[in-house]
Amino acid sequence: MIVGSYRLNKNPTKTFKYQSPNNLNMGKIKSKLVRRTAQTLMQKGIGFTDGFVENKRILGMILPSKKIRNQLAGLLAKTKKYEKIQELKLQKTLALKSA
């Protein structure tokens, strides 16, 4: 049974589940342009951080397109967070080996 944009499940423990129109589920796939541009900007040595807003402010001076700027800022923030986590894991493993 469909109620508005929600579909009632047969399982009574889960009452509502969001179902997007026409069953189109958007993924987190970035276009090659965004990935390539992010990689080029990181290689140039621009000081990006793991914060979306900070990256967006830095990119605001470079890019005219709002959509691409936001996509790049998000991808760069995600990349920096991942690098930070990998660095912490490496430090922990080195500390355990030396102890």
C-alpha cells in the first residue's frame, strides 16, 4: 500500500520505508571530471582540510560553477578524512611494533 511518497511494508516492525519516485536511487559516484580535478588540485599543493565549508570557501575563488565547487569540496573533504584515518592507523601499528 502506498501512502503519499511512503510505502507501507508487510513487516509490522518496520512501518515506513522511503521509496524514491520511479525507483531511481542516486549513488555517490563522482564524474571523472570531478575526480580528475580534485586530484590535480591536491597535487598543486593547495591547503585543503577535512571540512566541507572550508574547502568550499577555498574553491569559491577558483571555480565559477556552484555545483562542481560543492562536489569538489565534498570529495576533497572525504579524501582528507580518509588520509587522516590511514595516517592514524599507520602510527598505531608502528607504535605497537616498537613497544
